[in-house]
Amino acid sequence: MEHAIVLQPETLGFIKNFPVTNTLLVSWITIIILTVLSFLATWKIKMVPSGLQNLFEVIIDAGYNMVEDLAGSKKARVFFPIVMTFFLFILFSNWLGLLPGFATITFRGEPLLRSVNSDLNMTLALALTSAFLTHAFAIRYLGIFDYLKKWFTLNPIFLFVGILELVGEVTKIVSLSFRLFGNIFAGEVVLATVSSIFAFLIPLPFYFLEIIVGFVQAAVFMMLTLVFMVLLSEKHGAESH
């Protein structure tokens, strides 16, 4: 199958006037899987966890401790659900894209399933959501006046610095979206190319590599979002607690 960088996903159909794309379909499947797993893990809470509950508790506990170390106990309770949701959604959507059938099953001549993060529209949406929440939390913790002081001041030197920081906020969105898109799409192309040349065994190391890349990219997006939230919600010269 020939791959090209397609910024617009393939449209499978419409719900009234709302287009349903293959990447949107996979994002819905990812949400359903995460919802079902969460329900199964918390359906019958045991004092001595085992199985799926134990796995989820290990993941949540490790993630929360890391967020608490960076953000402090007070902000961790607010930031953790957001950044962990980013991590789990990106991780599962990346790994779903490695399942057999994503490059072969078609619907009305178009690929039925496509890796969510190989579509720049999806990664840009994630980056915009991350940026919006980051600035929303900054306003919440700093107040609107102190928040605006980060960007605008009567001092011409600091005003120029503030403008540069605003440009930096735009580059953060570009960086988050293109980093995730580029790594996942490149991996998809490599897997498709290798699989079309070698049918057995040779593609396996590349699949293992993409499993690692999928995890790393989810962790990077989570950590960058967390760091941006912590930095932007801190007052200048404030002591960390």
C-alpha cells in the first residue's frame, strides 16, 4: 500500500452533515476500550487488588507520584486527571494502529481504520486542547491580572519579551502536534514498507520498536503538557511547595 502524507483523513460517511472519518472512528474505538477497561478495573474494588485492578492501580499510583513531584500535592489533584487522560488516550490509540487490518481493511474504497495520530488534524486537536487547558489553569491559579502581566507590560523591554513568549506559546502547539504526528506517521510508513517486502519475521523488530515509540510519544506529550501547566501557573519568584 502506497503511503503519502495526507493531512485530511478519509471520510467514511456522514451522520446528517457531520463527516465520520477513519481516524475519528478509531478515536471512538479507543475511548470505548478505555471506558470498558476502567469499568472492569473498578467494578468490584478489592482491598487486596489483583488482575486488572492491580495493573490500573500501579499505573495510576506511578503517574500520580510523578505529577505530585513536579506540581506539588495541591495542583497534582487538578493536573493529574488531565495529563493521565492524554497519556492513556495517546498510548492506546498508538498501539491500536499496530494491529493487523489497519492497512488492509477498506470501506467504500477507503481505509476503514487509520492510526489516530497519523492524522495531523487529530494531533493538532490534542495540542490545542493541551494549550487551552494550560492557559485556563494559569488564569485559575494566577488570576486574570497576573496572567496578563506575563505577556503585557508598560516596560518596552519586558513587553518585547512578553511578545516573544506569546510566539513561544504558538510554537509549543506546533511542536506538540508535529512531533506526535511525525513519529507515528513515519512508523506507519516504515511498517507498511517492510511488511510489503518481507512477509514473516523481519517486520517483527520494527513492530516492537513501534510499541516502544508509541509509549515514548504518549509519555512525552504527557510530560510536556504537565511541565507547561506547572510553569505557566507559577508566579514569578514564587516558592514551590
